[in-house]
Amino acid sequence: MLKVLPSHISNLIAAGEVVQRPSSVVKEMMENAVDAGALNISVVIVDSGKTLIQVIDDGSGMSPDDAKTAFLRHATSKISEAEDLNHITTFGFRGEALASVCSVAEVTLKTKRIDDETGYEVKFAESKLISEGIVSTPTGSNFAVRNLFYNIPARRKFMKSDATEFRQIVAEFSRIALTRPQISFKLTHNGNEIYRLSPATLKKRIQEVAGKDLGKELVHISVNTSIINIHGFIGKPEDSKKSTGNQYFFVNNRFFRTPYFQKAVIKGYSGLIPEGNLPSFFIYFETAPDKIDVNIHPTKTEIKFEEDYAIFDILHSVVRESLGKNAFMPSIDFDREGAPEIPHVNSSSYVPPPKINYDPLFNPFNVTNRPSAENLPDYIRSLPDSFHDKDLLQRIAGSGAETLYGENLSSPAIFADSRTDQKPILQYAGKYIITTIKSGIVFIDIRRAMERINYEKYLDALTTEGKVAQRILFPVYLEPNVTVISILKENIGVLELMGIDISFADNSLTVNALPHGVDDETASVGEFLSNIAEEISEGGINFEKETKEELAKRLAKSGSSGKIAPLNSFEAQSLIDYLFACREPNFTPSGKPCITILSGEEIEKNFK
């Protein structure tokens, strides 16, 4: 027997589509505030939205009648006939958000129009009007959503940890903030101000939301066609990463997800980034509203384009062209806000250039000129004592001593036939070291070699000393994005196991200790912590229960990622020596080869 569901049950079903977690409420409330013409929007969160989500705006406000009608299912002022769906320019239009929210939470709305002397307050719970009346309130709307999912215990039970839910809230907040750089936004969590965004240029807004370091590495893209206009910013190839994080598409200032267009962007980076890596991008499409359909998903994050194949080609071309023109040139930003005044220089006062003293007869390949053990590079001297091979250091730094390929060193049999003569070392593409052995040519992957060295270093330290931490002389102050801070805060115990000591402030952190051998330069530390945060968040892994081998493997992977600085001849030779002092120099901890050998026979065969 068929029957029509009661409204309170149908609203719960709709809420399951629209309101999936606290971040869904933040998204819907902020979109309503933008649609109301607000210039200042404040979001207040308590307990990651489980206790309170409050969105305050200075928009147009509502009349008492509209304040009550807004909570009814499909109450909207955006559309009145079917044709209106082809000309949608606002975030919301179906009138489902408020009805869905008030069916699973207690909602209070205070609102006032600019010409009204007093405001009006309504309270809803379980889709029912609880109370209403006149109230004193500023112009605009003030939504307070309390006790989310209080009437659906199963849904509340399956909510994630506070840190996870808060990261989702930050993601939704960021997406809307990136669409309206002319609007002021503020986000407060448990009394702490997380974001305070003033009106700004698009690039500055991206810097404020995604991090200042990322903003400096962005490349501008722009193209106007009869089909679509595209503009925005893309990241430089060297800043690509394995994980997602800063990939944003917007159409007519509406965020959406599209694996199809993401492939176009990645295709534009073909040959410039490693396979599997993702670049950062903030790409904005502008097209006629009737050329897209935004009404194919309840959360409106999937959009259908009328000419998607043509847009794919246009997007690929503009990304490729912009990378070719700009990616490898220094970025110049003429934003003078906060910059110090540069004093005028009197051109009549001549200042001679400094003199550089050098030895024109110095030969870096002469073993008598090689550094002593006391003058080894910082990254070698910083290795823990448990890893130092004293004999190896003497071979590296000593005069006339046997090197890596000597008989006294336990190394792979393929290298045992080579002797102490200085070997020429070349670097290719900034990724590989090339040198010769008696039987041919050996290619060494620099990053994988570092990962193998770091792995055995950390494993030895964890096994023999129980810790890998090393206090740094000058603590490093960082302002990473909010997501990284929240992940690190949630996993302080994991960080201590890894040898990382961090003290946190509201929107910043100070690093006091790092694992042995990790570069303590500010940029390197920031990248290292971002990699650690990604490692932790990818699978929700409980690091405290991992074996020492797994912990050392993750430390090695994070410490060896990022940009590879060019190596001088001595550093390259040192890397080779340390690699072949490892117990298993041929492979990374995950089994990938560190070394490839091109034998003399293969060389002869290629020359036929």
C-alpha cells in the first residue's frame, strides 16, 4: 500500500542529501549570506560545529513573514518558472537548505532589514516553529545552529573527530572566501580567531587562504574565447605533490568538482611533473548561465557544461602556454602594503664592489684539496653518532685514502672491481648522479638514495637510542595553513615519536626539535611538516602502533621529499659513499631501485 511520507520524515531524507556533516551547514549558511549581498560575513564554530554553528552577515535581511517562510521546503525567491533554471547566478535557489538544517538541529534566526526599526527572531526545531517575536539586532541575518543531529543519534555517532570535522569546515569556508575576494570573512573556532580576511586582490586572497609561500609560486593564466573565459593561477611544476589539497575550479564564482577538467590541467604539465603528482591551481571559468547546468546534484558541486570537449582543449592550451612563458621566471609582486621605505641613494657616492679572493689553481678533483673531517657539510655532520661510519668519513675526507670502491668496504659485488681513482661525477636533470665503474656506467636516483640513507639512519636511531630528536639552535617560526596546524595539533604524540617538538599559537607554530639530519632552514622545515601532515591525514594511520621500521620509512619519505638542491662534486661523492655504506643500497624501503647500471656490453650494443 502506497502512502505519502509525513513532512518531518521527508525533511530528514532531504537533510541526508544536503546536510551530511557540520561543514555542510557552514556551506549553506555562508552561501545564503553571499546571496543576501553581505559585505562582511562572520562564522563562529564551537566544538567543530557539533555544539554551535553561527553565521552572521550584514546583508539585506528579511521581513518577519519571510523569516518564517524561509524554513519551509522549497521556499525560494530565486526561481518562479522552469526557464529560470537556465539563468541562475546565485549560490542557492532550490530552497532546501534551511528546511533540511532545521529538521536535524535547533535553529535560531535573528534578522532585520535596513529600513526596519526592529528585527525579528524565529526559533525552529524538528521542522517546527518553536517561538517568534520582535528583537533588537543589527541589519542583516544571524543564524545560530545548535546541537546538530541531536535527533538522529546514529548520524551523530558516526561523525569524525573534532579535528577532522574542523578541517572540513575550513575547506568549505575557504572555497567560498576564494570566490568573493571583495567580501570580508572571519572564522572563529572555540573562541580563537582562525581567519580574518579583508577585501583584497584575488592573488592576495589565495595567499591568505592557502599560505603565503604558495602564493609566491603561482603563475597567472588568462584566456578569453567565444565559448568561455578562463583566468586564475596555477602552481609551478616543482611545487607539485602526491596528495590533493590546493586544486580549485570555479564557474561563475561557484566551486565545483570535475575530474575531467583536472585531467586537462595535468595534461598541460605533461613532462614537467612526476607521474602521480598534482599541481596547485585556482582556476575560474566565466560563461553564460544557460551554457551550464548546476542543478544535477543536491550540494551543487557537480556541474554539466554544454561544450566540455572544447573547454578541455582550451584549458589544456592556456595551462601549457602559461607554464612555457612564466613558470621558470622569477615572480614579481608589486604589492607595497607593509613594505619598508627604501632610502634614496646618492649616486655621487661611489661604493667599490667587494673583492673576492680565490685560488685560480685550485683543483677540486685533487684529493689533497678535499675537506678534512671537521669541515664536512652540515647535512653529514648532523647525522647521529649511531650512523657515523668513522672509517667511511676518513675515506671521504682523507688524503689518498681508499674511497667507496675500495676492497675494505662492504659493498655490492658489482663495485668490488673498481679502485681508488677519482671518478668523474655528472648530474642529469637535477635528479640523477652519473658516474663510472669498471664494468660500465652507474645512474643513481638522488631522491631515492636520500630516502634509503635516511631510512637506515632513523631506524638505527629508533632501535639503539629510542628517539631521533635533535634540538635546533634557533627555533623555526612558521605560519602554515590552518589545515596543517589542525592535523599536527591532533597528533602531538605522533610528532614526539618522530622526534619533532612543536609549540603552537593560534595561527602559527614554533619548531624546537627535528629528527637528525633534517634541514632546519625555514622553507625546508615548512615543507617537511606539510609532508608529515599529509602522511598522517591520508589514511588516518595510528602511528603510535606502527613498527619502528614503518615509522622510519615514513620519516625517510617525508624528509626526502620536496625540492632537490643542486649538489657540488664533494656532496655528490659523499651521497654516493653514504649510499653504499647502507645495508641495502640498491633499493628504497618501499622496494624501488636506487641504482641502475648500463654495462659496457649494453653500450656497445647501442652503438651496434
